[in-house]
Amino acid sequence: DRMNLRPCQSFAMLMAASSAQYVMFCDQDDIWHPQKMEKTLAAMQDMERRHGGGTPLLVHSDLEVVDSEMRTISPSLWNYQRLNPANAGKLGCQLMMNAVTGCAMMANRPLLEKALPLPHGAIMHDWWLALVASAFGVVAEVPEPLIKYRQHSASSIGAKKASVTKMFLRFCSRFLGSSATRKARYDENQKSINAQQGQGKCLREKFENELTPSQLAVIDASLSLYRWPKVLRLYPQLRYGLLRTGFLRNIAVALH
């Protein structure tokens, strides 16, 4: 369907059509806590007082994970998926792994103007906005769940529990499983890496003349990361802060 823009560009079109000073995203059958807008806006306005109203700013909160019947699966998405919300404000970390959930965020007008138009290489609107904010502005988190993030059994995108045991077994299957399993894991990871690096290239191309030399060095290091021999990748990972949340996730990068 030529009219199907896919999620990322659909959000981009809506953002471009908006003239609001602040934008929040409500795209699913999630339930917002009564004070979600109030608390997120208060955090945003506090940031504006400290950093100036012309600074690109992003605020995001934790989420309560619930099932289709609104039963609590986890009181904290950040704990459930083993995410570090502070990583959203670090360019190196955000290049490697998204730490922001779109339905739990607010972006101000300067951030929207900086981020738009979204390139076709952007993976998702929330990841792209967080990348731009980490490079040119400030990201802050509200350390409490302000939304019931509803999960359905057939959901293809959503909250997947990051169990250390499952992560370890999945990690081992890339090296110890059957040849078919190893290839499937490798291909799956490579697809994710290609998308991630494509997004990084878009960031560099769009803002090449605005990024600082140190920021360009971080982006370039992320783009050349997988040219390093396995294990030795730990050096650029640590030097440039190209880190995902969790030991196993970083070792998986080093050994891919």
C-alpha cells in the first residue's frame, strides 16, 4: 500500500502538522494515570527554567506493565526490561539502544523543530527524538510510572521481559546451538545492527555541520564498531560510551 507510511513516518507526519509547544504521544490502548500530563509538564517546565525555553528538551517517565485485563505484570518497565533511563541523555548509549518509550514522553517545540523532518532511516520516532535531544539538548526522567502500558498476547511490539537467565541462554544459543539456530540468531542481530547503524548515519548526515568534533567521533566510532575484531570492540565501546544496559548486552556486541 503506497499510502502506508509505517509507524515512524506516520508519527513524523503528525508532528509536522502540530503547532503545539509540547507534544505527547497516545497511540495505543494504554491507560494514562490522572496526573500524567501534569507531572510530565511540571518536569518539562522545570527543565525550561534551568536550561532555557529555546533548548531542545525531552521528558520521559517509567511505565507500569499490565496485561489485556489490566492486571499488573510489572510495576516498572525500566526494571522489567532492565533499562537505564539516564542513558537516554547520553549520545553513545542512545546510539546503541533506545531508552525512551514514546507513549511515556513529552517533547518541546525546539526539539520537534530540530528533529523534523524525520529521515527514512530513523527506526522509530521516539528513538530519533531521544537521539536528537541527547546531541543538542537535555533529557530528563520522571522516576515513577505514569501510564499503564497494556500488553496483548499477539503484540509484536511492546514490553518483553529481560530475564538474565533467558538473556544468557539466548546469548549461548548464538555459539552452542545448531547451525540453523546460530545462523538465525546471527541474522536477527545483524538486521538490528544494520538498522541501528543506518539511523546513526542519518544523524551524522543531517547534522554534520552542527555536531561537535567529539560528538562526530562518537558517531563515527559507532559506525565503525563492527569492523573491530571481536572482543577488541570493548575498547571503542568503553572509550566512546557505546554501551547498552547490562553486561550481557555489551558482551553480545563485543562477540557478534
